[in-house]
Amino acid sequence: MAGRSAAGNRVSAERLNNAERFDAERFAALLQSVDVGLVLSGRGGKPRVWNQAALDFFGITESELGEMRPAAREWTAVHEDGSAFAQENPLADLIRPTKPVRNYMVGIRRPAPRQQVWLSINASRLSSKNSTTYDAICTISDVTWLKRREDLFDPQQELFRRILETLPEAVALVTHDFGRFLYVSPAYEQIWGRTRESLYADGRSWLDAIPPEDHKAILAGLDRLLKNGETLSVEHRVVRTDHSIRWVEKLASRLADPQGGSSLIATSARDITARKNSESALIESKNRYDAAISASGQILYDWDLKKDHVTYSGNVEAILGYSPEELAGRISRWVKIIHPDDRESFEKQIERVLSTHLPFHLRYRVGKKSGRFLEVQGDGYFAADAQGNLVRMVGFIVDISERRKLEEQLRQAQKMESIGRLAGGIAHDFNNLLTVILGYNQLVRGELGPDHPSQRGIDEVERAGRRAEELTRQLLAFSRRQMLQPKVVDLGDIVSETEQMLRRLIGEDVEIRTVRRPHLGNVKADPGQIVHVLLNLAVNARDAMPDGGSLLIETTNVTLSAHDVESHPEINPGDYVMLSVTDTGTGMDAETQARIFEPFFTTKQVGKGTGLGLSMVYGTVRQSGGDVWVFSEPGKGTTFKIFLPRTDQNTEDVGRAPRVDEARPDRAQSVLVVEDEDAIRDLICFILRGAGYNVLEAQSGADAMNKLAMGREQVDLLLVDVIMPGMSGPELSAQLLNLRSDMRVLYISGYTEEIIYQRGILKPNTPFLRKPFSAQGLLQKIREILDLRDARK
């Protein structure tokens, strides 16, 4: 048992020693982790335990602390009031004072580094009951920053403090690590919206009021300030406690401590929110201005006349390809990119405006960086100084190439429209003449008999009249005033049905190939006129390939976008069916292409063509709501692309109307003829009387009303011209139908579908006969109308 007891005592002693070593290690680690200096003195007054913070605060080594005497003579200590210690060795009294002290302030001047710090000393004796090892404990805190802040409020600094507090800028004095603020002026509260006490309590909180995205610039500036002494100048935002944002301009510089301590940082910050708002508004205004200039397609320039230096707006690069820097400088740089043929006029205009002080206005061509030339409109206005001397010219340059192109297209369209109106008017009057010529020629033929010697002359008159009628029809087609009979048709079917005719017409030396794309849509057009369009294009293609070649006819669906029709203002974006005719012939230059649709314009030899074929093509397509595009180059062939609006309607029967074999009345019937042209009225009356009709005639609507009012003549049919002076045909028929409801009406006119139907003069499907007409055609039409009436009775 005794052995066990001894062993147990040894184990307990080892455990006790281990615990004591463990506690000592933890205690040592604790001493080194705190930022308060700590010195424990043993009996006899010698320091036994201390931490690194105590050595740093006193500015001494371990050996100097152990001997309680700094080796350097420059090491001194003073009381708070600045008086020196009476004792020869103040360090010993500070570490182990004769009596307890609390918050005793002492100034220590340390030789390395040379600076003065202020320390707060707390010391007391330890009771022997608590420790048999240590006799006294001393704690040391660095209160240099607090002492310096208090010094600022010294009565001797009152005037300086009052000056700082009247400034609108927020002024602060802070330790070099921005850890403690020694002074903050009242303006801080006005700008930051925070109290000064918040900074005194927590110096690091100054960064909390600044948005994180502004931290980088500020901290980088502080780093340069501390390393190189470079003055900090930065603008940043401040978020106030009410969440409003202010802009401040901050300056900071490093100050040497006159007492030899660590350097201090002096800062000032002024509120620049108003300026920033103005700058933002100015930038926004400039951005809007730049955007407007860019959108306008204008190049703004500013020519300093004294320095001969021109600057250009940024969109010069988008328009010409040159950067503003490439063109900036002398006016001669701009002159170099002007077209050689336009430089002289430009330089003369510049000389004129410089001598007269009048504004500069000139159209000329300038070269892009790519080498292509643009036509521009240049305008400039002068500015003078107080003495009236010209100092600069400012203005703008506008690319008018597209505008000029559109102007040319508009002029061409207006010219074509004027020619069309002229052609339409001529064709209308000519139709009236042809009606008389052909009508009487037919009557003479019938009276003379087939064996009469004059029949040959009558035949020649007939042939000449029919040729004139065809020319008139082509003129009306060009002017879009022909009478169309539109139906819903398939262009591919029309091409297929016409292909054999085209092969016979073109000849064997030209290869014809047709391509019909799948799912081809329908169009609404006059099938007969579409055939004429195909024939005209094919004949022109054959003439362009005198040594043979190939002709491709293609039909396909296309959708034209707004971009596609930019250079074709007469057609709208949408869905179309395209009929394309391409030959491998001689092609055309741009000048010829500009005139090919003009009536009577032809490149063929005299007697080889009338010059109306393509004008008829153009008029027919335009009257059908489409457009014709031409692509050609000399020696590379020609392509005509015809676009007709696509429709969802189904195709219609395009068969011919039934013929009427018997044109004479089977009983006495009366026709009232109202026509303002005497020759045509006489011809019609002559034909009708010869066919057995009772005829009443009048030269105007008023004349017809007067004649009917005088008697009770029966009128089975009113034959009236659509357009007449005074009262039109529709107006006359409306009044007469009130008197004779069973009367039928047949309208005649040399005008066209656009005038008659599209303008609402007549309703669709109204009986109508176009001039010129033959005697047989007139009698058949009248017979159809009256027989239909009698059948319904």
C-alpha cells in the first residue's frame, strides 16, 4: 500500500507540474496578444514578466527594461505639464511606483525612432496573499492621439479652431493610418449628414459612408500619399444617413509631427454636388447633341481662321471613313479629298465669302477613304471678335447623295407622269377620230360590195386604222389609262401557255428556258396584257442577241422589305410574285436604262421599232399595282424583274365572252344617243338607223332632258358618253331612270379604267364600250344588253 501511495504522489506531482506549465504558456500567449503594455515586477522591484507592447511603448530593449535604465541619453520622460522627473531614473518609478496610480499621463521621448509619445500609466502593488512571486503590476496605453486632439482645444489654439469651424469645407486631422481622428470641423456634419462623435469613437467608420465602387480610387491615392508623400486629390460620393448622395472633392496631405511622433494626415473636403449635377446635365446635353448630330448625318466643323485649323465632329468617320484627327488641321487637308473637278469652285467660294463675309453655301463632291465620292452640301457662317474681325467659320456638311438620287428619281417619275398624261390625252382624242374613221370605213365597205375597185383602198384604210389603234392602246398602257380586265391568274400558267408562241417568235438561235418555283402565288392582272408584256420583253431580248443566246423566264414568290424598296419609291414592302426575264445580250449602260420606259425612245434603227413596247410594259405593270426593275451592264446582258402583288384569291376563268350572232332588233326599239362629239354622234346614229333602231340624238345632258320632256317617246336604251361638258353620263342616266325605270344604259368613252372605275365614276360591271369600236361591236353590245333585259322580263 505504501508503494502505491508513493507512486500516486509522484503522478499527482507530475500532473501538477504539467498543469502549471500549461497555464504559464497560456498566460504568455495572452500577454503577447493584447495591445496594452504589461509589466509584472517581483519582490525587490525587478521586472520579471513583460510583453512586447510594453517594450514598444517605452522604446527600450528587454535588457534595458530588466536593468530599468535606458541606455540612450536622449531617452527622457516628462510629466503631463511638461516638467521633468525629479528622480534620476524615471523608468523605475513608472514600472514600480511607490503608490498606486491611475491614468497617469507621461510623455516619453524615444531616440529611435525620434518621436514623442504620450502614455497612460496604471500601476498598483499586489498583495502577498494573492502572489508570492509578483510584487507589482503596471499597464501602459498609448494615448498620443488623444493628447494631440486635446491640444487642439488649448486656449492658445482657439483662434485657429474658430477659423476652421467657419470654413464650408470639412477639415480633419487624422493619424497616418486613418485609425483615429484628432479633429473634425463642423462642416463634416453638414456634408456627410453624420456626427463628428461617430468619427472620434470609431475612426475607421469614415469609409462606411462611401460607396464601395469609389473605394479603389481613394485607397490607391492614400497608398501613394503614405509611400511617396504625394498629395491626395480625389472626387467621390458620400451616402448620407437619409440615403441622399453628395459629391465631395477631397484633398489630403501628410504633416510631420512637430513633437517627433508619427506623421499626421490633414484632409479637407468640399461639397461639389451642384457642380457635379451641372456637369452631368452638361454631359447629358452634349450626348443628346452628339446623338442628334449623328442621327442627322451632318458633319460639324469649326475653322479657326487665325490659326488655319479645322476640327470636325466625330461622325465624320461614319460618313467619310476618316477619323476626326486625320482631317483636323489646315483647310488644305479637306481640299485634298474634294473631287478634282470641284476644287476650283470650292476655293473660289471660300475666297468670295472671306472677302464679303457672306455665308458659305456650295454643293460639291468629296472622296471617302474607300475612294468613292459623295455629293455634299456645305454651309458655313462666320463669327467675329469685338472689333469685327473674322475669327472663325462654323458650319455643317451634309451627305446629299441619296437625296440627290431620290430627287432624280422624283424628277424622272414626274417626267414619266407628265408624258403619261400627255400620251393619255392624245390617245383619248385619237380614239374619237379613229372611231369615226374606222366606223365610216366599215360602212363604205358594206355599201360598195366586195367586188368594188375601191375595196383595196378601203382595206388599206382599215389596216392603217388598226395600226393607229394599236399605237393608241400602247400609249394608254404607258399612261396607265388603258381599259384592263383584271382576273386572278397564275403567272406560271401564262408563261407555260405562251412558251410555244415565244419559241416561234424568237427563233431557233435563242435558247428559251422557263423556271417555275414551287408554291407560286396568284396575282390579279389582265391576262391578255401580261401576254403582251412577255412578248415585248422577248422581242427586245431577241434584238439584243443578234448572234443568238439564251433567254431565262422565271416565276417565283418574293417578299420585299423596307430596305429592298429604298431605291424604288413607287413600290411598297410586301408579298409579290416576280416574273423575271433575263437575256445574254448586249446589255445597256446607265444612261440608256434611265430612258428605256419613255414613249418613243428606242435604240433601234429607224423603222425597226416604235419605242412604245417597253413603255407599254411599264404602264401595264404599274396600272396593275406592281413595278419593273431593270439590271443591266454593257456586254453582260439584261434582266427585267416584274413584281405584281400576291393575292390569296383563287384563279378565275379567263375564257372569252359568248358571241352574239344577231345584232339587229327583232322589233322596233328606240335608242337615245347622247354624245358631245358631233362626228361620233352622227356615226353612231347612222349605224343604229341602218340596223333598224329608232334613234333620238342629243349633244349634251341638258339637251337630252329637254327633248324627252317634250314628248313621251319610248326609250329602250340610253347610249351616253361618260365624260361630257356640263352633265356627265352617270348624272344624266340617274335622272332619266327616275322617269323610265325599264330603260337600259350603255356607256362609251375614250378614257380608261383608272378614270372610269378606279375613281368611282362607274360601278364595276357596268355596261361599257371603249372607243374606238366597230359598227359590229357596237350593235353586238347593244343587242346583249337589250336581250338580257327582255329575258329577265
